[in-house]
Amino acid sequence: MVILDQAMQFMLADMSAARLLIWNAAWRCDAGLPFTKESSHAKPFAGDLCARNVWNARKHSELLQGIPIERFYRDAKIHQKWDGTS
């Protein structure tokens, strides 16, 4: 089972952390609270994480059947350059 692979568990934990950062920034925005700091933390963390984990996850091909992994990686790298996340 793939979830038993410790490297995959670390990737999933990082993705959960990125999701929480994004949701916190979105919640603050919806609540009318200042969210600049939270979104500034979430964007580079999630963007860099996506670029790193999408490419590393390709070795777990049973999870990626039917998913255009190269396009996801390319999109993540383009957003890093053009959106200034790193």
C-alpha cells in the first residue's frame, strides 16, 4: 500500500499544511479581516510544495493513472516564475 511509504506520508502531511494555510487566508478574507500576511505565507509554501511534490509523486504511478502529471508540474513551475512565489 502506498500510504505506508514514509516519503509519501510526508508529502501528504505537507499538502494538508498547505491546504490549511490557504483555507485560513481565504476564511480571513471572507470574514473581512486582514489577510495579507496569511496569503503571503500560503502562496509560496503551496506553490513550491506543489512543484516539488508533483514531480516526486510520479514514482507512485498507481496514484497517477489518468492524471497529466507533466502538465501539473509545468503549470506549478510557470506560476513560481510569473507570480513571484520563489
